[in-house]
Amino acid sequence: MASLKEITQAALAAKRTISKEMLRHEDARAFARGRGLSQSTAESLIAHGLDLPERLLFMTESVIQEIPGVGETALAEIRAYRARFEQKD
């Protein structure tokens, strides 16, 4: 039988995990807000270590395609985001 201390430690660990997951989702919402990126795309980019969506503007498309979780739908969202910043001649 688990002691009160073990139960408390397990509960605190579960709470930290849930809190981290909630923060990750909030980070993804903030990352995607106003940029046309879905929650799923934002989560994939954040998981890959992108802290600012503007970094996508300086990455080649081939590098972006290598990011785990970036499929055709995410790539279309990223292309649309990048197109907003392309200079028109």
C-alpha cells in the first residue's frame, strides 16, 4: 500500500504534467494567433523548437518539410503565412 507521501508526490507529478500540457496548448494558440496557422501546425513547430513563427520566413521550404508533423496541410498554412511577407516587384 502506498504511503501518503508517495500518493502526494504522484499527485504533484501528475499536476505538473497537466500544467505543462496546458501551457503547451496555450503557447501553440499564441504562436498561431493571427498568422493563419492551425493549432496542430503550431504544436509541431513548437515541438521542433521554433519559438517564433517569424523564423519560418528565414527557413528554406526543404528544411520546413523535414520538420516532424509538417505534412501537406501544415505546409500549405506555412506557405500562405510566408506569402504575406514576400516582396512584390
